[in-house]
Amino acid sequence: MILLLLGYMWLYIHRPFEIWHRLGDVAFERMYILTCAILWFFLHKKSCIRNINVLGVFVVTAAILISDFMTNTTGKMNPVVEEWLKIMFFTILLMTCVRDETELRVLLVGFTVIFFGYMLHSFYEFKVNDRFVYRMGIPRLCGIGETMSDPNSFSASIVYFLPVLVPIWMVMRGIAAIPVRLFVIAAFSLAVICITYTGSRSAFVGLLAYIFLAVAVSKNRWKILAASAVLLPIIWGSMDQRLQNRYMTLIDPSRGPKNAQASAEGRIEGFKVGMELYRKSPVYGFGPGNAQHYISSKLQTHNFLGQVAGEMGSIGLAAYAFLCFCFTTNYLYSRFYWKILTTRCPTADPWLFQVSQAIFLALILLLLMGLGSHNAFRYTWVWYAMFQSMAVAALKKKTEDYIREQNEIPVADTIDVSVSGQTAISRPVPQTL
């Protein structure tokens, strides 16, 4: 069942039906997920994760539905709500099928391979078939397909993907780890190259922020700094002059066209517009995805807080605040369980804790990138919440099982130890595991 769900992940991320439209004409995506649902219902043994992230995701979903119900005057299905419900339907299948650490490893490795293929295909189309958008005076790499293919959106997806590479690095040990780590190096290098060629300044800042966070939490910070010191100058030197000027506008606006500065100011304006919409409708907002219909420029808010406040009002702000609280609580719980486990077993595998930590770093990146992008309705919020909840639940069980085993170690019968014909004091000898 996990492999079937990974197949849908590939369909959702790579979106072949938006490349080869005949697949879209026959509704291939819906047929596939319905087949998975039928097999899940009749054949798969189901379980449910008990974790606060699950509650957080459903609270956000309830807020989206309430906001849409109170503001939808057309009687038609809101595309944003429809897309979110599609994500949730898949997530329910996911959270009831992944039951242990091994299946979570398969899921995360599969997700990484799928996203690597997505980046590679997009980069191939850019380099070989000249598929790009010309904007801000430069040709900009975009994702394949149509959904979230815009350079800014595509590069943001890559930034949110980067933290997952850390636990994948540690997914195998010994000789088997060598090909996995070579793959991680290739994936990280491709991610950095793709981000730079998108010309997205917010994603470039997100990349630097991720490197800073990775250095802050890693024990191998000097290796990360050394690798970054080698890789980043090479990438910078390989850039076209126009692309270099694009990123230099972060500190010197005169290095780029005037519309580049206007684009940066538009992020601040988007926040102001979102707050103005919130003032007009403070409880329910104007409905998910509807902010642009009430903005004179017809542009997006380009700001997470402005988007949520303007489109979903107070219930949306409260729901997302609660979801962020859930992510943070899970991370703190994982630190707590990991400290207990390593105190009793210093050689314990850190993989589950690394998954939880990586998702927490992704949350920070979501909020940071949200200063310049409207990312409230991304699949990242839901899928990453499930990844973390699975990791924390497995780490909790692993810790409790280890403590239980330690407490249940039987003690051997008292024995006499004779030394030089004399009998020593009898003492209990614990049996080893």
C-alpha cells in the first residue's frame, strides 16, 4: 500500500497529466486515488496515529471549510478548497497506512526520490528545451506542469524540501550508506542550482537561512560550513551576470530593473492589503483564495500572514497558530524522548529525532518564506505534519519499549563464586539482553 501511495505522491508533485494532457482528459489522477481508496478500504489493515499534529491539520481544515461556507456566494466549488480536500483525502490514507519506523523510512525515501526527479525534469527542460519564463530581465527556471510551476513557487517548494535531506543522509549505515549519501549530495547540489536559476530572491534568502539553521543544530557544523564555502562560490561564479545582478538587488536595488524593486515593495503592500481585508471582515475573512478578487491590482497578497488574515480572518489565524504550536510541541516532545533514550542507550539510532527536527526546521522556513509568499494552502503543511507525527509516535513507542525491556530484565539465581577454595559473597547477576 505504501508503494501505491508513493505513486500518488509522484502524480501530485510531478503532475504528468499537466504535461501530457491526455492523462488529464481521462481524469487519471482521480482514477488512481480512487483505486487506492478501494484497496485501502477492503484490503489494508488500518491504524490511526494519535498525535497532536493530526488535530492541528483538522483544525486548519475546519477553518478553511467554515470560512468558505460563510463567504461563498456563487454556489460553486472553491478551487482552493477542492485542492485542500484532495490533499486531506490522500493524507487520511497516508496516516492510516504508515504504522512503524520502517514504513516511514520507505515513505520519506520515496518522497525524496520523487522530488529529485521533479527537479531534474524541470532543469532538463530549462537547459535542453529552453523552457523558462522571461521576467525581471532574465530567463527564469520554472517547474514542469502548471500547478506551482511559477519560478517563485517552484523555488519555494525546493527550499521546503531541503530539510528532509538530513534524515535521508542517515537512513542507512555502513557500506549501504555510501550510495544513499551520494544521492543526497546530488539532490542538494541540484536543489541549489535550481534555486539560483529561478532567480527567486526570497528562495535564495531561504536557502541561506536553511544553511544557517543546519549549522546551528548540527554537530557537524564545520563540515557544513566547509562544504557551503566551496559550493556557493562555485555556483555564484557559474551564474550569468544578469542573474548575479538579480540577487545583488537584495542589497543594492540599483543593480536591477525598476520593476524588481516594485516587486519587493509589493510584498509589503500585500501584507497591508491583507490587513485591510481583515479589518473589513475580521471573523471569516473573504474566503480561501479570494483575496486577489478584492485587490485593485488583482495580484496575490504575497504574504502568509496577510493571506490568512484577509482570506480566513480570525479563525484562520487561530487555526494556523495552533498548527504551528503543534509542530513545535512535537519537536519538544521528540527532544524529550530522544534525551531519555540516549541516556539509557547512547548508541540509539537518531533517525526518528532527525525527522522531527527536520520538519521543525521546515516550519521555520515556511514562516520565513511566508514573509514574501502566499503559502498557506500548500501540501507541505499537511504532509510534513504527518511525517513529524509518524516520527514522534515511533520515537515515543521505541523509547517506552526500551525502558520496559530494561525494567523487565530477569535476575539470575544467586551463585557462589569460589576463589582459591574459598567461597565469596553471593550476589545477584543480571542477565544481559
